[in-house]
Amino acid sequence: MQSPVDPLSDVLASLNVRAGSLSGLEAWGSWALRFGVHEHIKIGAVLDGSCWLGADGAELVRLRTGDCFLLAARESFTVSGDLDTPYRSAEELYRTSDSRIVRIGETHGTTDQERTLILGGSVGFLDATVALLLDGLPPVVAIRAGTPPAKAIQPLLGVFLDEVSAIRMGTSVMSGRLTEILFIQALRAVVAGASEQDGTTLPGWLGALGDPRIGGALLLMHQQAGCPWTVATLGAQVGMSRASFAARFKELVGLPPLVYLQRWRILAAGRELRDSERTVVSVATEWGYSSESAFSTAFKRVTGISPTRYRSTPLSTSTARPDGWPATPFRVPAAVDERAGSSDA
């Protein structure tokens, strides 16, 4: 029996997640580190002590024992034990360390200096066009120790520390899996609103998942992506008029409903092409296209290349522009926004 599809799982399966190795930071006394600009999401947890975490241009967040965090901003960021100590280069410290747990500060044989222990990893995406769906993430997400997502992670923190403390068989694979789990729990916290600090709705696609009606429509679009949906039928399924649904969907997701649906169909079809030996025409039919030529036209409009070339292009080779959008800007004629069926939206 096929498992039910939910949009978050569907997108995560298509993100081609590349999780980096876990590492640790053990700090004593007064300390402050600055990390350079990064191209991936940072994820981690505070196992002991406390610290300040902040991305450039974003408000500093205080983290304490048991808190987890997600750092989505692609800016330089800081981690510190206090707000008065000058920052030093984290890259220099990590480069000269011969341990997966980097240590900073001295205990001086006393017990009155707070010890802070942080574990973290990184998550990158080989397909930049799909990673756009996560653009609504706040720069810094704090998952507080007492919240349900953090409680789900707590039993794993000991395993995290064990993997970082010693090198053993399968360590790289285990580290990657643990990082992915922490990442998914962080996304769950964002969608559930557990990490919201100002009571506002999270912008973007992730915020739309938390909206009862638009989230319901996204669920339908992912579960039944090959159906001949129209804006009106999607709206009716979630109890909204065509006009109200179209406006609300675009407000939250950032794209008109059928533009989003077409883009998702193409991205999902691309995954199918890469992961199987099926013919282009069979994949086109599954995803609601009446002919191989119509599918190829739509596919090239979204990705900038043909299905055949997409299948043979290594995942590490980006076909996207530097800002993450497909090489060819996404364009759909106005008439297509009325229907997304086998008429080949």
C-alpha cells in the first residue's frame, strides 16, 4: 500500500538533501566566534550551558540547554557566550583543530565558569530550484526545550554526542541521518508555529502549509498532482470561491495556484526521470500531460533544459541562476491559469 503524500515529505524527498558531518563546540569562560557567509542551512542543539546566536541583520537569540536551532540566513553569523567579548574567526579555530569537538577557553581548574557545549551540522540542497520552496524560513529559528518538537529530539542528543566524540564504522552515514532528523524536526516546529516569537504568520510556502485552507489545497495538489485541477475546483475543495482562493494562495505561496502546480509537476517528474529508467512519455502521462512534446515544452520552460538533458545532467551541475530560480524564468500564459489538466499547463 502506497504511503499517503504530504507536501513537506514530498518536497523533502525532492530536495536531494546533502547533510554534512556533525561537529561540536565546547567553550568555557568568555568567548565569541564569527562564522563567514555560508551556502547551506545550519542546524544544531545546545547540550549544556547557553549562548547567543545571530545572523547579520537579524536579532540575536538566546539559547539554553536543550534548545535546538536552525540558521537559514546565508549571511555571516555569530555565536558567543556573552555580548561583550570581541569576536574571533571561527574558520581559523576550526581549521587548526584536530578534533570534531572544537574547544575554546580555559577552565583554569575552577568550576565557576560556565561550560557551553553545542553540536551542529549543515544541510545543503543539490537542486537549487526546489530549495526555493524553503525561502520563507526566518534567518534564525529557535526550538525551545519545552516544546513538542524539541522533546522529540531530546532522546537523540546523547546519540549526537556519542557520534561526534569518536570515529567508528558508519559514523559519516549516521551523522548525516541525525542531521536530517534534526532538520525535519526544525521544519515541523516552524510549520506548527512553535518557534514563532511575534505571533505573525510565517511567510512563504512553509507558512502556507500551516493555513487550514491553503495547506489543504497544497495537500491535494501533491497527492493528486496529475488531476486536471482548475482554480475553481481547488477552491471548492477547500470551501473557498475561485477569486478568494486564487488571491489567498498567491499571497501565501508567492505563485498563482496553477503556476505552482505546473512547477511542482515538472520538478517531481524530473525526480522520476533521474531515479528510474522510465520513458519520457510514460512520465509525462503520469504527471498529467497529453503528449511527450507538450511535456517537453513545459519542462524546458521551467528548468531551462529538455527532459533528456535533465536526466543525464549530474545533480551537482546547477542549471539555475545564482538567485536559485530556473535558468529560464517561469512563465505561464494567462489562459493556462484557468486549467491545469491534460491541456498541458
